[in-house]
Amino acid sequence: MRFPHAFLLFCVPLLFASCGEPQADVASHRVYEKGRLTFQYPGNWKIGEDQNLEGILHLTVETSGDAIVIVQLYPSKLGQPLEEFAREFAKVAGEELPIGKVTGSKFTPLEKSGGFDVLQEDFTLQLLGEKIPHVRRYFSRGFTGGCCFLICQVAVEDFGKVEAGFKQVAASLKVKESPAADAGAP
């Protein structure tokens, strides 16, 4: 599978900080709706990248701190099992770091949630002698003509502040069916 790397350049800086994360404002949520994709996200978060990369719809939802949500829609021909996707994502993310090092990645399957298969990666970012524990939650769900991957990342110390926002995005995410779905288009 061809794995889009452009988004990693955006994500790398987010690995380096872990303070100042505000509580996700899920009560006054916003709605993203474009093409076939729709979901709710916290009112104090914003849409970052929003593009189609070689047939893969890719967008990021940014907090005002350092957490990130990445949504990717793949056509059927490019889909892969969740654990394979997560391990490849983690490998590429670690290789793309300009400074620092990711160590101790441990993948743990979690209980299925809202139709998504869920996998958690716990890892440590080592930077300038500091060790910052992080967590990534990977979600995967198939739909007619493709699959959706959702990647949620934050420093462990801030997880409690953004968990409700991560859940809001995952629980509300919908991919509308379309005639193009049969042709494998996201």
C-alpha cells in the first residue's frame, strides 16, 4: 500500500510538546461536512489539513494544545487491517522525526467502539534528555467502497483533557454512501 507521508511533516511538531492542553469543549461542538464525510468535533478545536492525496481523503483536526486527530478515507483497493496500518503509521512517524526518538511502542487491542475496531499504541518520545509518554488510538471501520482510519494522538498527561473530544469525533463520524463508492472512490 502506498502510505501518504505528507501529513507526517505536519504531525511531527505536535510530538514535541505536551503542556497547555485545554479541556475539549464537546458541549459547543462544530460539524465538519464535506463530500461524503461528516462528524462533530469540539468547539475549541479546528480543522487543519483537508486534502485528497492520491485518492486518499486526509484531514486533521487540531486542538489549541498539542493533540491531533487524523481522519483518512481509503478506497477498498488500498485498505488494510488495523494493526498493519497502525504499525506502518508508527514506523513512518518515527522515521520522519527530524530530532528525537520514539521508543517502547506497545500495541494493545481495545474493545470495539461505535462500529470501529480500536487499537492503542503507547510510546515514549525521547527529546533532549526528556522522556514524554504518548498515546495514539487508532480506529478503523469499513464502509461501502472503502475504509476509514482515525488516528488520535496526545501526550499521556493530557489524555484526560481530550478523550471526550476523541470520542465525539469517532462516535459521530459518518461516511455517506454514494454511487462512486462502488468504483472505490473515497
